[in-house]
Amino acid sequence: MNRSSTFLVAAVLAASAVIAPRAGAQLNPRGPFVGIGVGVSAVNNDELGQHRLGPALHGRVGWGFSRSLAAMLEVGVHGLGDDRPRNSDIVVTNELGGTQVNRRPVVLNTVSLLASVQIGDPEQVYVRPGVGLGRHAFATYFVGSGGVTDAQVSHEAGPAAGLALGRVFNVAQRFPVAVEGTVLWSHGEDSSGSRWAAGVQVVPQLRF
């Protein structure tokens, strides 16, 4: 992560320090819960030499079995703000199909769906490994005899694994707020290779 992401991590941790002293209600960790949050993540595709730091979205639904054990399904959206592919990105140079690349759009949108198990005291520190699927966006070009006829964003899916480390702050009895650092690995099929996403997120939750 670059200097901007380091600053944002520090800002989130500082906000957590402000919230923590106000935590007065006792958290009931048992039963169902949902959460929707936002954050910032850095997405990297080493095979293409591309990366982006930008906003991320997160959603979860789960069940707490005890104070130190919970299971959930979580959805993450990383790499928001992709470039749009253009017909002019690639020029056909000869009748044999030779091409010249004028521009490589940064298309790194990655969506993950993970089944996760959270272990540890939520009011101290917990860890949450998860496995599931990732969906990668990538640029696609359709080349005809006269050149590129269409440029668009396509998608492919593959295995994914994630890890989160965090803490919950009890701003209200049924509305705890999770502050987490996350890492995600996901693998495409043929066109997008492997991607890594790392970042921080703040997730308000509702416990029923």
C-alpha cells in the first residue's frame, strides 16, 4: 500500500481510538446480525502491472454462536472507479491481424463472496479467515477486418480467499461497529490472472 493508503489506515485507527472510550453497552455476541460498511482498498494485478487505491464496499450476514465464534457470508467490492475501454485503445496495423496498443485501461473491479468464520473476542481482537469466489472485471476488444469494432468490460470468476483482523466497538447495544484490516486473494480464469486487495473498512452492524 502507498502513502495515501497508510494515511487512511492511520485515520481509521485514530477514529477507533475516539470511539472506544464511549463504548458503554455490553455486546451480546449471540444470534443473527447484518452489517453494511465502507472502506478503502488497494487492488493489484501483478501480471498486468496495474494497481488502484480507491473506495470499497462491504456487506455481511451471519450468526454468532458464542462470544468468540461467529460464522458469516460476506460480500466485498474492490477496485471501484475503473477506466472504460475504448475502441481506440488498440489499432490494427496490418491485414494479418497485427495490433498496436495505444492505451491500457485500468480495469480492476473485483467482487468477492466468502464464507467466513470469525474467531476471538470481538471487543479485543479477532481474526476471520474465509474462502469462496471472486469475480474479476477486465477489458475486452472485438477486432474485425477494419479494426476494433467494440470495446467493453467483461467478467470471469474463480476461487478466492480472504483474511480480516479487527475489533468491535459498542456504540450502542444493538449497533456495534467493526473496524477491520483486510486482505483478499482471488484468481481469474484466462483473462485476468490473480489479484490481491488489501485495505481497511468500518462496518456498522445490527444485531437482532
